[in-house]
Amino acid sequence: MPTLTVQAAGLPETPGWFWLYAVSNALIACAFFTISAVIALYLWRRWRDVMFRGALAALGVFVALFGLTRLLSILDPGLLDARTESLVYALLALISVVVIAAMIRMLRQILVLPTRIVLQKAYAQLEEEIRQRRAAEAMVQRFQEIEANEAQVRQAQKMEAIGQLTGGVAHDFNNILTVITGTIEILADAVKDKPQLAGIASMISAAAERGADLTRHLLAFSRRQPLQPRATDVNALVVDAGRLLRPTLGEQIEIESMLAYDSAPALIDPSQLSTAILNLALNARDAMPDGGKLTLETKNVTLDEDYARLNREAKPGNYVMIAVSDTGQGIAAQLIDKVFEPFFTTKDVGKGSGLGLSMVYGFVKQSNGHVKIYSEEGHGTTVKLYLPRAASAPQLPAAETSRPAVARGDETILIVEDDALVRDYVVAQVRRLGYRTLAASNAAEGLALIDSPERIDLLFTDVIIPGGKNGRQLAIEAEKRRPGLKVLYTSGYTENAIVHHGRLDADVLLLAKPYVSADLARMIRTALEA
């Protein structure tokens, strides 16, 4: 049976010394083997990353062989062949030479490595270069943001200038149309038994109605139409719009609705929103001559500060989003910024007025919302309307009460209108309805009549009049002098006298120009009975 000995170490042959010698060498061997194993595992996992891998590998072999010699020293010399022991030591000597050479080479490489001070300087230089690069990138980004903001400001200023121009044109044009539509109504009634003349009168009336529709679109774009916003269920409105659109769009266009079950009510004028959706749908139809798909979508969204920073006209907040998407021809990228301008159109001549999108833009902006268009040529278009959320539950529209076709009366009405043609027409129409009339061309004349002993039951005034006061200011002064006086406003362009923040004042009755005699009669009775 093999035995162990401590004779080779020159120690007494006693059990105590034997175990001390054997255990000590065994622990030393285990330590060397552990070091070698750790080096081997490290090199295997990180071979490509180790800088002095050759020297480290040689060191690992050297340590392993040295551990082996410690184990051999424990064995009885009679159990170990001298040649084997010599071979092990020779191999250890060879590896020792290799390790020495590798260490010398490694030392030379280590000595040329930069010192801590040099590394600190290099690191500081690198940090400075990074800082300068980031500063340059930030400057470029800032310039890009400034350029984008300036472009948005120029676009907003251009749209505002166009709005002011179109609003002014609409005001004058509505005065003209009021006289045309009213007088042609009288003429049509007079020639109703003469088919040829009746046909001519009908054509004139249709042309006047087209003109009135044009001015309504212009006022919508210029954000000067009187709105009556209320909490509105947009899902119900979109469903109704889809039902009305189906026969209009035709069978070749598929209509899909994607409605959010939790969609919040929007604070908007529902009739104007219906018109906006109709205009978007008709644009989509024209973009899909060979058929396609129209998608109506609703969703609750929140626009954050980042979005508002990138879209100057948008304000952060909670909105109800209505998206109208088509699979049509799309719009070229260079034309996107122009699509909301009035009279701009990509359609062929005669196939569109170019007022549909401008009307949508004006209505949404006047409603304190935001509109965004996404389009890719050949892949379709999506227009997203971001409408302000309402704080209350949706309001149902008031039920319409039936009235006589033409309501008459015998009260006295003070008519204040600066346009002589319109004033003469209104006076004639009001008298035909049985009322007594007083007329004034400006606020000063109107107040003079208010101070007269004449009986006055109703003040019927244009909103924009000369004389130092607008129609609203005239009405306030008149009510002070004659408490309980009823007031009815009329205008083709309200400015901010009775419309604030895009909304018609709650206590105001307005008859929008142009109007026909039935509308005039109905609104006069409504005002007198209010």
C-alpha cells in the first residue's frame, strides 16, 4: 500500500511533522491550482479583451505546474520515478523562462502606458471636445427650432391677414346679398304665375344662395362666424354623419367607424362640426375617384408640452380627437402647408372651390382646438381635429316648436343700419309684416330716437355701425335709457362685439346676413317674446 513520507524534507519521522508537511503542501497546491483555474476561465471568457493574454496564459501554466510539484513533494521518493520527476521540473523550468520573457515584454509595454496625470489630461480634453460637440448640436437644433417657429409664425400671420381680408369682404358681400335675396324673394312671389320670369327669379335666388354659402365659408376660415358651442356627444354626431354620407359618397367608397367607447363630450358647435366632417368626407371622396375606404375615428387624447413645442398653434391639454382618413391619392409634401388657405385646391378646375379645408381650419381654431393633416402622395390622407373637452355631460338639442310660416305684429321697431340699401330693404320688409318702423344710420341717430317720446318695442341693429359705438354698445346704452327694451342683432361679420373667444354671448339674439323675410319675421317675434 502506498505511503507518504517527509524524509525528503529532512524532518523527523513523527506523525505530527508528517501531517504538518503534507497538509501545508496540499493547501499550497490547491491555491496554485485555483489561481491557474481562475486565469484559464478568465482567458476563455475574455480572450479578445485581455491585453497581455500570452503572458497571462504562460503564468497560469507555470502556477499549475508549480502546484503539481508541491503534490509530488509529499509522495515517498520510492513511489515516484526519477525521470518523471525530472521531466516535471524541466517543464516547470521551461515555462519559467517563458514567463520571464513574457513578463519582461509586458513590463516594457506597461512602462510606455500613459501616467495618471496624462490620462486625466486626455480625459479632460475628451470631455471638452464632447461638450463643444454637444453645444454645437444644441445650437444647430436651436437654429432649426427657431427656423421652424419663424415659419409657423409667418404661416400664422399670413392666415390671419387672409382672414382679416376675407372677413371684411364677407361683411360687405353679405350686405349686398341681403338685399339681393330679399328683393328676389319679393320678385319671385310677384311673378309666380309667369313661368319664364319665375325661372329667372329662381336662378337668381340659387346664385345668391351660392354667394351666401361662399361668405359662410369665408367667415368660417377667418374665425368670425358666431358659434354656439355646447357639450356634444361626438360619437353620436359621427354616427349621424356617416349615415348621411353613405348615399352621398356612393357604393364604391366603404365607410368605417372606429369610435372610442369612452369618448368624452366636446365643447363645440355641433352644426358646424357636422359641416366640417361633411367637407372632409367630400374631399376624401374626390381623392378616391376609383373607390376606396373612408375611416371616421374618435379618441380621447392629451397633447403634451413636447407636442405643443413642435406645433406652435397647439396648446397642451385634453382633447377629443376626430380623425377622417381616406385611401386616396394623397397630397404632395410641398403642398401640405397650403391646403388650409382659402381657394387653394389640388382638384381639377371646376371640381372644387378650395374652401372646404379652410372652413374646417377656421372652425376648429375658433373653437379653441387644433387641426393637423397627415398625407403621403399615393397613400392617402388623414385630417385630425383636436376639439376641447366639455366639463359637463352632452346636451340634447332643444326641440323645435312649430311657428306660423310668417309671424306678424304691430309693435314699433327701431332699425339701425349703416348701409342705405340694406336699411331701406329691412324697413320695407318689416312694414310688410305689420310693424311700425323707425330708422337710423348710426349709433348717434339711434340714441337720439331712443331719447324721443316715440314708442319702441325692439331695437334691431347691425353689429358694425359708425357713430362711435358698435351695435353692442348702442344696445347697452339703449337698455339703460329704456329698461326692458328688447334687442335683436344682425351682421354678416361680427368682429368681437357680441362674439368672445369664438362664442356668441349667451344673452344675444343674432340674425346672420344674408337672410330672407321668413327668417326676419321669425327672429323678430322670438326677440319680442323673449
